[in-house]
Amino acid sequence: MKDTLVWLRQLKLSYQQEHQPKKLFGLIYLTPAQRFAILKEIVYPFAEENSGH
């Protein structure tokens, strides 16, 4: 679980350093906070499951 948290923090820092692109017609842009929330929802259950072993 500790490795997962470190990895998520590193991703969050790299996301926060990105420049905001201009929105183009028909394309969806996820903000760094949105991407982090999605990854956290996907990764946390697996990290908790593996930390018990």
C-alpha cells in the first residue's frame, strides 16, 4: 500500500505541473484532480487487498 501511495503522490505532482490546454471541440480534458481521483478509485482496492499478505 505504501508503494501505491508514493506512486499516486508522484503522479499528482506531475499532473499539477502540466499546463492547462485550450479546450477543443469534441474533446474531453480531465483536470489533474479528476485524473488523480479516477486512478485512486481504481488502484486503492488492489493496494489494500495486497497489503494484507
